[in-house]
Amino acid sequence: ITKPFQEEEVLARIKSQLTIQKQKRLLEKERQLLKIEQDNLKEEIRQRQEAEAILYQSRAIISSILNSSVDGIAAMAALRDKRRGNILDFSCLVVNPIIARAFNQEPQDLIGKIVVKKFLDRINYDLFPNFVKVVETGKSLEQDIYYNDQKEGKWYHFIAVKLGDGFAITVRDITERKNLELTLEETNKELEAFSYSVAHDLRNPLGNIESLIDFLQEEYKNHDHPTQNSQETFDVIYESTAKMQQIIKDLLLLSKVKKSPITLELMDLSNIVEDILIKLQRKEPQRKVELVIQPNIIAKADQNLFIIALENLISNAWKYSSKKDVTYIEFGVLSAEQQNLDPIINQCPLYYKDKNLCKQKLDRIYFIKDNGAGFNMETAQELFTPFKRFHSDNEFPGIGIGLSIVKRIINRHQGLIWCDSQVGEGTTFYFTLNNFVA
């Protein structure tokens, strides 16, 4: 016979069962949570392994680039004064063999070392402050430097850019290019000296020829039977010697333009252009002319040289529009505030190198426009070549040196010059001043 359970005993057993069930549920929940944690840990390990593999691959790629690059590459971190915060020096974070060789070291021996200031002071005392400016201002630095490592002197071109609290630098050996440039410069000087000497020495013989022609012509006038052919022969000789004199004059001017010192002063270009056109009109008062000159165009330029440039440009416009019923010549200036300059800027030589810099710099563009003969723009790259002409002497007489002189003058004013033209419609020359290094 089973003894009946007491009420307290029944309640205790029920409570015990409930506790066991609750603990089972808690254990199951903990088991599930543990499984989730294990899965998360496995995923984290997998992701970390993938990241390490990518990092290893990236390091391998970077190492390959550094070791195979023909340029020197390095990254430097700023070392600052703990109290004042100013940069005292730079330590080496990354360096490739090209730069390491400049220190006569292996790359691994330079990592973490403080070497920049000491090394730069051996080359140029101004370089270290310039690198500090790169870090403090964020403005990149590009420069050519000469370094003599006691074995041989070399030229290097470097670009430094801000990288965190430091900078990255690429360095290229340009010694061969510099030597070629120096050789070319010397050759050009010799050619210019030769051209000047030849042009100068030809002046006296030509003067003598002209004097002899004058003498012969006077003698010929007294001849009993002058012929038309003989007079035409004299005319041809006169024209030829006059053209030769003009060539000599232009060659000497071309040489002078490159050598003469620049003295910048404020000039009223509008008044100068007007004076040039008045002189041209006096020579041909019969021509119908429409002139548009924007008033009060002031620019900073060398007066002697720039008057020569304007005379050549205006004279060209006058000459090549001579066959029009009405000659149209316009001089003015365009600015970014006035209108959209994109169609004009897009034709600028610099546009193809750096579009953003071109738009930033060319905010003030001077122009001279005519309605003359124009030319095919496919040949525009030869426009400023000495003695290059797009029209025959029968169409428009000339030497072909004027625009070469203009370009040299514009270059010496750190400017640019280009044009737009259509055959039969006319030509517009655009130029800037004091924007770019010549």
C-alpha cells in the first residue's frame, strides 16, 4: 500500500521539476548563444585571415613597386617638440633602394631612423623648411636639386606631398635631361651669336650694294637709249635688297628680344593700340576701316618690348584684312566674370596639359581680332616658327618673323599666346601676361 503524499511534499516535487525545466531551458539558451559566439568567432578569424592575406599581398605589391621603381620613393613622419609642437626633424617610415643609395645605406637600415635634416643640410639649407611647409600647409612641393655625393654630381627632380603628419616624396634622376638641356642652351646661344654676327655683318655689304645701284641708276638715266627691262631690273634689285635689309632687321630684333632685360610698368594698352592704328591709317587713308578698341585696358609689361609685340599683331591684322571691302579690327580683354571663357580656354596650349590650372589662371585674356584672310587651323602649330608663312608674297608680302618675335615677348612676360582662325573669315589672337613661367 502506497503511502499518500503530503501536500508539502507534492509542492516541493513540483517546484523541483519546474526548477529543472527552467535550468534546462537556460542551458539550451546558453548552448545556442555559445554556438552563435563560436560561429562569430570563426567568421572573425576568417575575416582576419582574409585581411592578413590582403595586407600581405598589398605589402608584397608595395614592396615590389618600391624595389622595382626607377624613381626614389619614401615616406617620412614628423618628429615634433613635445612642448612647442614644432617639427624638429623627420623619421623614415618607408624607403626604397634608390633613395637608400643616396644615404649609402640599405633600406632596412633607414626605417625608423632620423636622417632627413642632416642629409638635406648637405644639399640645400632651404629644403628642410620647405618640407616642414608641406606638412604644415598641405601644399605640395616640386623642385629640381643638384647633389654632389663626392663621386659625381647629379640632378634630381622631386615631388613632396603631405601624408598624415609627414610627407611622401618621389625623386627622379634627371641628370641626363639636364645635361642635354645645358648642351641645347649652349648650342642655342652659339646659334644666336652666329645669327646676330651674320645679320650684323651683312648690313654693310647690303648698304654698299644699294649705294652702287643708286649710282648705276643715275648713270643709266643719262644713257641715250634706256629700256623698260633695264628699269624693271633695277626695281627687282631694289626690292630684293630692301627685303634682305628687313630680314636682317628682324633677325637682330629677334636676338634683342631674348637678351634685353625686362622692366615691368603699368601700360595703357588701349592707347598704344590706337596710336599704332592711327599711323597705319595715315599710310593708307583710302581704306575703309571699322575699329573697336576697348578703353582703359591696363597691363603690367615692359614698354619697349610690348609695343613691339602689339605693333606686330596689329600690323598683321591690318595687312591680312587689306583685301576686304571694310577692314575690321578689334582689341579688348575678356575676364571670367564677364562671360563663359570655356570655348576660348579650350584652345589654349596649356589646356591639354592641365585643364583645371588653365581655367584657374586664364581669368584675364587679351585679344586682337580681324576679318582678314585667315588660315587653316590644322597648320596652327607652325604659326610661331621663324620664316614660316601661310600666304605667298604675291598675296601678302612679308618675312615670317613677326609672330616669332611676338611669342618670345609673351614668353618673357610669363604669358601664353594662341589663336583661332577660319579661312576667309579672319583671325583672333589671344594672349595672357604674368601667369606662367616662360
